[in-house]
Amino acid sequence: MSTRRSGTGTGTGKNTGTAVGAGRTGDAKGVVVSGGTTGDAGMGAGAGAVVDAAAGPAVGGGMPGDADTKTGTDAAAGVPRGAVEGASAVAGSTGAANATAAVTPSPTARSVPGGGRRGTVFGETMLGTVRLDGEDRTRRVRLDLRVTADRVMRPLGTTAARAAGRIRIAGWADDAHAEGELEISPLARRRIRYRISFTADGRRFTLDGWKSVTPRRPVASMTVLPFTLYEDGAPAGRGTLRFPLATGLLPFLASFRFPRAAGSPETLMTPRWKGEPGRTEVWYTTLTDPATGTGLWLHYELTAPADGTEPYAHGWAAVFPKDGPVRHARFGPAAWTPAVNGFTAEGVEAVPGRLTGSAGALRWDLAERAADAPLFTFPRWSWRRPLLPAAQILPAARASYDGTFSYDDTTLTPTAAPGASARIYGHGNARRWAWLHADLGGGDVLEIVAAVSMRPGLRRLPPLVFLRLRRGARTWPRRAERSAVGWAGLGRFRAAVGLPVWTVSGRAGLRRIRVEVTQPEDRTLALDYTDPDGSPAVCRNSERADAHVLLERWWFGGWRTEAEWTLDGTAHAEVGSR
């Protein structure tokens, strides 16, 4: 079995992430770069090197210069720090059915499980038909969902869950960023309700329906979903979806996972810094305006110099138009004012659900809606327990944005724009790194950080690779360390870091992957960074890079294509060096 997908733009299934890097104040001179650093291929470090390398490479701290382009993050494993950035997002919700005006996940669905509580994740596919108002024919419908609950489902109670995925209605709609909520209550309320918001013909609709569970017809009542389509609260069509037992039952059962919850996007925005010198903490967001193809990058940073001088807050905004040069501007440095949740300084805010501020001629006011679970590029423990020199996470691997972004005489009005926010906390940047964030469509996300440590003895080794591919309800490789150290140092993924092309390849279990990233010279911005200890670094970032991803599976004695994605100008990538 193989599937081929061609990404084309955020909001339509393309990847939209972008990398960011923290940075100090100072020296950022944004220039379009040509050329780049060459890197080496391969990996070469023993299992024990992960901790050291992780610490060495680019860290949450920031790269030299700041305001210009994203930079790798020194993430926990010494990975480029600004690296992980924006990923694709989900469409925002809209009018709902039955007097429920908006499809917004309930507080229960968003609650943060406490101390080690496990959640529930599964995938579901349903097929059926719909008849739109004003039409005399039915259209075929396919709904593919990834459902996430912050607790283990309770058969005797009610479970609220988030849902995201793709809806296809023949000849009318194909939205890979549909989202909404489920109310799973088969015994307590005898129903399983679906409310899914999606875009069709440039308008927002809501699919609202429920399975009425009854012991008299257990199979039919659990597999048949009558629904109504609404636009701005008014009925727009009716239809029925059915769960295909013959072909869908086994994949459905196999998709169930009960991961230990790491927290919600809101709690993961809380500042980590405790007053230590030589630290950097970063909040950053990237998104793509689906109407114009323009990429946006917002970077907020706290820097605590290693010499013990006063910490300061600073950052920048950058816009990557589809046609035209990249623009950027800085804000700060300003005195650091601790916030309860998020970043606040000099009129600039990055708090749960809201991004506002200005930098030079750039101004923004955006509402953020998280639509996916956190994604850990590095091991989860590296964020919970700061044992490594740096750590990096995406509080929400996908989110949607609405609002305004202005620069020069242009004002963008993103609507349900896909993107993501990320966090970095650490000491500084790697010696050399590469980063990729790709929204592959249909809820699939690929995140890569490859870095060489700054530590003596490790700086001569090939880059350590951290690769996380989220497809449906699963993340591959299963453990974040797998791609970096393999088994006892064997089977690690390899990276050839350079410009304008760099690659990553590797195998885990019965799957192997090859990723090729191209950062065109005219779509790349160079930025100088300064670490908390005063050392410089340079990152070369493109919010409009190209990428080709080939995923293969070993099947009866040979490798067969399982999935293939091509992203033309919508991948977010970065290469950094000292």
C-alpha cells in the first residue's frame, strides 16, 4: 500500500512550519544569503553522546544576532534552537448547530491531566453521502479523524475529546485541516456526538451529528452517524456517515494509544527561567496566510547573560512574502517582566490564545487556537527535567490563527491560518545545525533537528539527528532517542548539512525515510546571533524552502513506498553554523 501526497500550501495540506532561534540583542543584520555552510554526513557518536551532544548544539538561548531569521534551537540535545517552528495548523471553528454557535473544544477536553495521567488517542474513518440544500443529488463524503482526549475514555461516563483531520465531499470540499470536538458517552447519555468545522468554497461549515446508541441495535447505532451541515448556524445540508466494519475495524482498534499526557498548550507556555545566569528562553510562532502564501514568524526571547548582568527581553517579527523580499524588524532590548503564562515586554505579548505587538513597521494582532497535542522533538524528560543544556518542544504541533499582520502599506488578514507555536529553554546554540518543520497535510507533521555539539570531544562528530514524524495517531520513531543514538550507537539516522541542499536519512523498525531540503538563495535570510556567554553564531533560514520526503516500508522482501510528499515553497528550514 502506498500513498502519494503533494503539499501545496498551508491550509491545503502543505507544510507551513518555520524555524526560529532565540538570540541576543544586538547584532542582527538580515541579509539575503547565498551560499552556506557545508556539513558532514553521517552520525557518529555513542549512545552516551546524546546527552552531551544535546547539550552542546544550539540551545534555547539564541543565535547571534536576532531579529532577522529563525535560528536553530539548541534544543535539549544540542539541536538548533530556533529550529522547530510553525507547523501546519487546523482550520478554526465556526458556526455550530443547534444554537451552539462555535465549535470549540470544551474545557474538559482541554484540561491538563495531572501527574502522569494518561490520555486516549485513536483514528477513525467514516464514509457516506450528503445532500446540500438546493441540490437534487447526493455527494460522496469521506471523513478521516484523529481523536485526542486528555484522559482514558470512560465507557460508563462521558469523555470530551478534540478531533482533527480531513473531510472530502466530492466536487465541493477537500479540507485537510478540519477540526472540532467529540462527546463520547455511549452508556451515560447513549450518544457519541461529532461537531466538526471545515472550509468549502471559501466558507466555513460545521458538521453536527451523533450516533444514538441503543442496545436493541448495537452495531448499527454505533456505526451510523446521521448529520446536518450548518453555515453560520443555518442548515446547509444533510447526510449520513457509516463506519466501514469490514475494512475499518482492525485499523481502528490498532490505532488506539494511551500516552502519558505531558500537559496542555497553555501550561507549556509558562516561563521556565528561575534566575540563573547564562540562560535563554524563547517563545515563537510561525504561520502561513492561506490567502497569499505569505509566511509569518514571531520570536520572543528572554536572555540572561552568563556574566550575571541584568536579564533582558527582546525579539523580532519577520514576513516572507510569496513575491518580494523578506522583511523583518526587532523590538527591545527591554527589562524582563516575568509573566504568569507566556511572554510580556514593552507592549509585546505572547500568551495562550493571543499574540500582539509591534517591531519597527511590522504590527500584529492574532488570535491563536491550539488544535493538536504537544510534539516533543527531544525526549519528554528533557523538558520536564532540565538536565540537558537545552530543550525544545511544540506546545501545539498545529494551531490556527485569525487576525491582522501589517507591514509597509500591506495588511494581511489571516483567517484559519495554519501554524504552530514552540518553546526553547537552554544555554546557547550548537556548533552546527539544521532544522525542518513540515506540515504534510491531513494532520501529518514532520520535525527534524540535526546538530553538532559545542562540547570538546563531540564537536568533531557527525550531527546527531532527532526526527519526529506524526502520522494520524502515531509518532515515528516511537522514542525520540531512536533517531539520534539507535541501539547502543548503531542504526542512527544520518544528516548531510549544507546549503543550498541538505539531507537526512535513516531507518527504524520496518520503515525508512529520506528527506531532502532545498533552501533557495533568494528565499533565505541570514541572521547573526549572540549566545548568553557572548559567543556568536549565524543562521540561514527560509520560510519558503522546498522539501521532498519519502517514507518506505519493508514488505515481503523489499522496500515499498508507504507515503511520499513534495513541498514546493512551503517547508520551513534552517542551517546554522559558527
